Amino acid sequence: MSGSDLDSKKILMVVAQEGFRDEEFFEPREIFEDAGITITIASKTINEATGVLGRSVKPDIEIDKANIMDYDAIVISGGPGSRKLLWPDKNLRELVRDAFEQEKVVAAICISPVVLARAGVLEDKKATVFKDSESIKELKKGGAVYEDEDVIIFDNVVTGRDPASAEAFGEAVVETLERL
């Protein structure tokens, strides 16, 4: 598939309002932009979101105002803020479920694959998550087959483990989008 086909693709990138992991947002975003993909950033509010390493980004849209019909993929960044702000977000889970049902790409990295598990889209699928016992337990509770890998692509679901996997995760999302 040529790069121009990706020019029409749109990704909704979700970050926690505070405490997102900088690399897990900025590295994939750069890969998406280099591929010509249009990115919309979503968070709880459109106030500036801050990463744990001090970088920040201004969201374009509030999670509860996003319409998954407008996107080809939803990509959820990780970081400690995810546990507090994204795991319990019902609107985000609904977006993930809708994206999955419409066979769009659904992706999450670090502890954010828990959002996918809670949305019910990891049932019987291999997935990875940051290696902490609570996150692994949540994944399994959602029916996932946990594997300790950098990145796992299962159908149109992409999961990444940690900041060191951020680049490979971004590339896996692009690769999965190209197959759609």
C-alpha cells in the first residue's frame, strides 16, 4: 500500500489529562504524522495535558464529544495518569467498543490496555500490558491472554508494553491501519 493511502486515515489519540507517558504519546504521534495520517487528540477536557516527563499537549476534543465514525483508529497512550483518569472513563470504553465493532484499529500502550480489557474487546485475544500485577490482573479479568511482549497485534487490536516499546507500537498501528 502506498503512503498516499494513509493520507486519508485519521487517528484519535487519547491521553490522560495529567500523567501521560511522554514517549508513549509523542513517539507514535511522530510515526503517524510521518505516514501522513491526520491526528486528533482527545482527553477529559481540552485544557493542556501534561506528561510525567514535563512535555505537554493541547487536546483538540473532549473524549465524550468524540465520534468514532470520524476515525480509522483509536490509540490510547499510557502513563500513571491512565489508571486514575482513563481506566474508569465510561465514555472512553464506549468509544473503544464502537471502534472495535466497526472493525477499526484499537490500540493502547503501557497500562492503558486495561481500558481495552474493561471495554470487553480483548476476550480470547493475546495482549500485552505494562508489567505490574494490577494491570496484568485487569487484562486477564477482561478475558485477554496475557503475554509479556513489546508489542502484540491481534487482528485489528494493537497493545504495547512500555515506553521502550513506543516506537514499535506506533509502527504496529500504522501496519495494522494499512491492512484495513
